[in-house]
Amino acid sequence: MELLGEEHPDTANSLFVLALLLKDQGAYAEARSLLERALEITKQVFGEEHPYTKTVRTNLAYVERSETSGFFRGLLHRLLPRRSS
């Protein structure tokens, strides 16, 4: 078995795939952390303008937006009175 190391493109891809699975499960904080690590690797390996770097960055933005909207949705749910049926 060969170890690829923390800066290898396949390591970034593994982090990316795991982050997408976590995002789909609603684990946004964990997904964001992995995507941030994957983004750092892809920027170092491929550069800022590489399509894969842009893909990782786009997914990171999506997770951050989902985190924020979930926070505000929960806040509104707690603050607004419930409507009777």
C-alpha cells in the first residue's frame, strides 16, 4: 500500500467526496472543514484558476450558504409564533 500524503491530489479528492457525503447528510460544519482542506490542496497543486479548484470552491460556498440558511431557518422557527391550523 502506498501512502499519498496530505498534499496529493487524490487526498484532496477523497476529502472532497467525503465532504459531499457529509453535506448530503446535513453535517455542514464537518463538510465545510473538509472542503476547506481540499481547497488548500487543490490551490497548491493545480492553481487558483483550475476547473477542479473552482469546483471545490463552489461546493464550499454552497455548504456555507446551506449552513447560514439553516441557522436562520431555525432562528425564525424559534422566534415566530406558531400558526394554529
